[in-house]
Amino acid sequence: MFVEVVVRATTYARACPPPETRQTPDVAPDELPGALGPSCAPSECDPSWIAVGATWLRMTVPITRDPDDGRLVVDPHLVSDHSS
């Protein structure tokens, strides 16, 4: 089974010159409920990065069941869409 979703991917660049101070969050990422780990994307409020462009991408996400306990397993990957 597959689910098709459309996602917005934003490209970031380092701000030049970098700001004097860097903003830090009040809560550590590992203290947030449901947090999986740090992101490689900068925070939207981080002044040392600026958004330079955004693109809509179509993703086809396969969904299967775990053979051991029947849980849904999602393995996202990008699939080329040659129809556009």
C-alpha cells in the first residue's frame, strides 16, 4: 500500500555576515514529548540562516505491516514524478 503526499522543501543558506549572537531554545530538543532527535534543518528563528527558496515535492510513501506484531511501518522515500 502507498500513500502519496505533497511536501514543501525549503532550501537555506548561511546569512552573511553571521549575527553577533545565536538564539537558543528554552527547552532542550530531547525534553520535548515525541522528539526523535535533532534536525539537520535550521530553526526558522535562527538568524544565522535565511530561506532562499521553496519547492513542492511529491512523495510516495510505502506502508507495510510488521510481520512480528502487525504495526504499520512507514518507509518514506522520494519517487521521481515525470508527469509534471
